[in-house]
Amino acid sequence: MKLYGSTTSPYVRRIRLYLAMLADKNKTDSLYQFVNMDIFSEAGRAQLLADNPTLKVPYLVDAEQNIFDSRVIFRYLNKKHSQPELSWREENLLTVIDAVNDSLVSLFLIKRSGLDNTQDYLFFNLQNERAATIISQLNTEVLNGNFEVWDYPTICLFCLLDWASLRELFPFDEFPALTKLMQKYKEQENLSSAVKETDPRN
């Protein structure tokens, strides 16, 4: 089984950390081979075009089966390894996390393109509004005792927070519950190997 993606993508990292969690449950070193791609290079774009019509990462190749999108890959792996389905509340939390992640990715790509994403344009305003609203809500969720267990929704939140902090996309100092949660999982001994291996700073 091969997982294709970049080391910096929070969507790729969430699948890598989930696979590490499954490997730990199965008492094995690894369940997959990671293929690191430069998705902005000519070769990387050509490979994406050949393998995945969405032109996005991650995607998973398992024998003859190609799976696109991190949400679908998670469902595929969950079924393959006979894991319990997410509750509707967990599904909603994932949707919220994905929404802010998508907005921050858009803002990052705009910034990387040399544009000021704080200018008063409708698209920029909508993305910034969504990010601020959802991050505040996620901070409240953490204060209410959610995300205390290292499961897929928590993995997704952790990857979002660490990536957005690295890219300096949001002032997380205003949301101490989120920064405390991120630091907690970075320092948790049983997770340290997988967290360090998938760190986008490497």
C-alpha cells in the first residue's frame, strides 16, 4: 500500500498519523510506503495528472485500488482495518476542521502567489471570517473537554494547528486551549516518534 503526498500538507499528515496509529494497534512497524512528491514541480504535476484527476494530495494506492481525498482514504482504511465508524458528532467536527483547513490553505496559496490576503475583497473576507469563527469554536470545543483522546478527529485538529502555526496563518496566541492541546500531543511520549517523523518542518 502506497500513500502519495507531500511532507508539508496537513491533509497528508493526518493520514500518515492515522496509519501510524493503526500500525501501533496491529503491533507492526508500518502498514504503508510513503511516496513524497513535490506537487508544484513539473514532474509532480505530471504524476498527479496521471494518477489523480483532482490534482490534489493525498491519494492512496492499494493493489489496483486508487483512493482520492483524505476523508475517503480514512473511510477506506477504517473499513479495511475493522475500526468503528465515526459518530455523527465526530463527522460534524471533521467537517468543521476541514472547512477552516480549506480556508487557510486558500489564504496560504494567495499569500504564496504574492497577493495580500488581508485586502478588502469578498473571497479574502469570507475565508478570513470562516477561519476566525471556526477557530474560536474549536477553542471552545477543547475547553469543553473534546479532543482528549488521540483519534482521527483529534489527529486532524492537531495537523491543522501545527501546519497553520508553521505558516503563521492565524494568531493562535489568542486561543490558549488550542496551543496547549497542540503542545500536549507533541510532548506525549507514545506519539513522539510518529509526530516527529511527520513534522512538516523536517
